[in-house]
Amino acid sequence: MNIALFRNLFREKKLSLSHPRLLTYQELSNAVSPLSSLELYQNLLKKSKKIGLTSIYRSLGLFESLGIVFKITNGSSVKYKLCELENHHHHIICKACGNVVELNFCDISDWSKKVTEVTGYQVVDHQLNFFGFCKACIPLQRSQSAER
Amino acid sequence: MNIALFRNLFREKKLSLSHPRLLTYQELSNAVSPLSSLELYQNLLKKSKKIGLTSIYRSLGLFESLGIVFKITNGSSVKYKLCELENHHHHIICKACGNVVELNFCDISDWSKKVTEVTGYQVVDHQLNFFGFCKACIPLQRSQSAER
DNA sequence: CTGTATGCAAAGCATTTGCATAATA
DNA sequence: TATTATGCAAATGCTTTGCATACAG
């Protein structure tokens, strides 16, 4: 999601676009790979930006609930990345290096119907992640497979 | 994985099959839905089994590294379930009461191929959870929808 | 101005670790 | 008997909360 859309969204939802929120967004926006809350905090401090860790947590929580950010819980580590695709999508995560690629397809709506038929549950959401090895890490597969 | 295979594995790997490990295995084996480390601990205490929480953590870690157990990291909650190698499946989780129903179908293998084609990643695993409201909780939907 | 967000410090929690004791093979 | 695992208590580390202050709209 680019900065213009980001600003629009905040205006639409009548959410205040505070300094910490903007900084958090920008830092994620510059990032090449997913970042933890602490990395985000330290990166901003290095750039002499005044921000509290707490606000980063709060911003990330807000962004996540708005669908702006994807939270990657991979074993014990938690990282965040900006969603580049605006529509609903899923991810594939490299088990070795942690890189994430977004998948711009989701045919799961048929499944939701099936789930409702079978269980009686009203399905409102789902979560799907693929795990594997990116091209660069395929050779490492054997040595890494027990990790996480 | 049944108890016979479990015992065999431990013998093969020359791992000691201690009381806590066996209890942890059995409790998971009896469980209808995935359990957290604490639930496991409390269930065993209720049954007057002597065990420490620490040992449960250590057993679960061992089991996971052996591929006996699957760790479900759902937002902030972490639960474990025995891998039933014969039928891979997914879950639907009630957002209101937390009940879990297992879904005995998974047609995702076609997707894995597609993911590989599109991204070049070698897919080795995936994780799919549905969220919704069970019959009893559908009336609560409005008040609970912001949670998690 | 008025409500909302911030930042610090402290609290909370799940998980891990150190170490003496106990159980396993 | 010699490893190896256990269990308690304490430590760790990530995340959340309370609350007075500062900021955005």
C-alpha cells in the first residue's frame, strides 16, 4: 500500500495520522524484508526519530486490523511487513531465510461454504500460509529443516 | 501417530521414554482439539498425574523436532496437536468461544504446485485455519467481531 | 478546544534456564 | 551405575497497561 492510499484510508476512517504512525509506516515501507517491532524501533532511533516502542506496537496492531500490515509468526519470531496487494491474499514464507512473497490468488471462498455445510459454523475469516524454501535456500533445506 | 509407533521411534532414536514424556503424549493423544502447554499441564494435574510445566515444554519441543507434534501459532495463542500422519487436515475455530472443529478435507495440494510455479519456492508445508462463529455463538457475532 | 495518541515505567505472561535431585536404560 | 531428564524457582524477553502529558484535527 503506497503513501497516498495510506493517507486516504486514515482520512476515510477518521483516524489520526500521528507522527509515530507515519514513522512506523515509512520504516516498513523502506524495508526490504519483514521487521520485528524492536528492529523497527532501533532503525528509527538510528535515524534520530523520536518514537516509543509502545507506539510501534500500537501502530502495528492498528495497521494489522486495517489490513495494511501482515504479521508473520514464524516459530518464536514475530515480524511485520507492509501488504503490497490491496485485495485479500496469502503468503509463502521461506523456512530458511524468512523472506516472504505475496500470492495474488485465493480461491478459498468455495471452501468456506463447504466448512459451513459440514460444521454449521459461520465462517468470517481464514488464514493461510505456505512454508517452504526460496530458490536461494533450497540447498540449505536439509540443514535447516529442524529449525524454527 | 499411535502409541506403538511412538515407542518404536523413541527406541530407534535411543531417547528415554520418561514418565513426563509419556504423559504428555497420552494427553495429546486423548485430546479432541489442540491444547496449549498450560492446558496440558492442568489436565494432567486434574488427573492427579505428577508433572512439571517445564517438562511439558521440553517434551513438546522434543516432539515437535521429531515431527510427532504440530505447533499451531494462532495470533498470540500457541497450541499443539499430535500429527496424524494418515489424514492431514485443518481447523475451524470459533472466535467467540474458542471451540475447534477438525475438517477432514484438504484440497490444497494443487495450490502448492501453483505457488511453486509462481514464486519458485519449494513448498514443504502450509497452515490453514478458518475463523467464524459456532452455532451457539452466532448471536454474539456483533459484539465479538473486533477481538483477537 | 476536545478527544485521541503518546511515552514512560511498571505489570503481565508465556517460555526458558540453572542447578540439585531423581529417574531411566 | 552413568547418563539423561526432571522440577522448582528465578530469570528472560516480548508485549500490554495505567496514567499524566502532548498532539491532531
